[in-house]
Amino acid sequence: MGIFLFAVSGDLRARPAATNPKPTNPRPKTAAETYKNVQVLLKDVPADDLIPAMQFITASLGVECDFCHVRDAFDKR
């Protein structure tokens, strides 16, 4: 017959059963779900990232928005 030794650490008090909390960060809407006429290039980008992405593209190309879009009607082109 042997002697069995073991160590226990941590809190051994009873804990309530875990509940399924609602997710705090639901999937953000994509640009295609939020804006009209978003095409292939940025369709799956989160909507909050669309404008910064467009600003990056205009700065990289050295052009203004109306180079690609109709001024004051960005969904037209």
C-alpha cells in the first residue's frame, strides 16, 4: 500500500456556473453594408476603416477624391 500526496492550490470555494454573456464586440459592419456602391477593392473592409483607406489611397497617388469620384456624390463613380 502506498502513500499518495498531492497539492491543491487556488480557491476551492464554490463558484456560480458560468453564463453566456453577450459578446461585447459584435462583428462590425463592412463598408459594403454601410455605404452605397462600394465595389470590389474595399468591399469587405470594416466601415470605420473605409475613409482612412481612401485617404491613404489619395495621399499615395497625390490626387484628390474627385480624381476617382464625382464631387459631392461619391457613390456615383
